[in-house]
Amino acid sequence: MNDDDNLDLPDLSSGTEMPVDQSPGVPAEGMMDEEEKSAADLAPVFDVPVNISAVLGKAHIDVNSLLKLTSGSVVELDRKIGEAIDIYVNNRLVARGEVVVVEDRLGVTMTEIIKDGDAA
């Protein structure tokens, strides 16, 4: 290595920390924005469509059995009565819940929110 390849690095032996480069407008880790964020800050995404699915259960059947299904046929699902159903948003598991009746329609009450990594 020649003298032109030497870099001027700060002496860190004193225990001082180097300043962290960061993008403008992005608070450093551990620092909070001075203003609180609210639901109104999300207004630009309010009209973005999402698909929500409430999965009562699943069944695996072959095509031959599928073609034999008629009105009144029963398909056994992999869930028991009273067991929580899965709620997906854009094919991602986000919650579990229970089926409820609202007037003359079915609905879902969320009983558990699934955080990243909890969906196992």
C-alpha cells in the first residue's frame, strides 16, 4: 500500500463516536419526529384497494371429487367448530377472528392481530 492509498480516519480510541450520515428528513434511530403522526397523514392511501379474505377452513380434494359436488354436498374443512378463522389482507395473514351474524349477513370479529413473524 502506498501513501496515496492511506485514508484519513478519525481516532476512535478515545471512545468518541463518528457522526452518522443520514438522508434528509429521516430521523436518526431512537429519535422521534417532533410532530405526532395521525390517521390524517395516511390520507393518500385511503383509496388504495385491498383484498380481504376470511378463511373458514381448507380442504384438499381431487378433481374427480370436485366434479361430483352438487347442491347440498358437504365438504369437510380442516377446522373445528368454534376454532378461530384466518383473516388475510392481500394474501397475507394479518388477524384471526370469529364469524358473527350482523342483521341477515355474516361478518367477522377480529380477536387477534398477527404481527410479523407470529403467523407460524
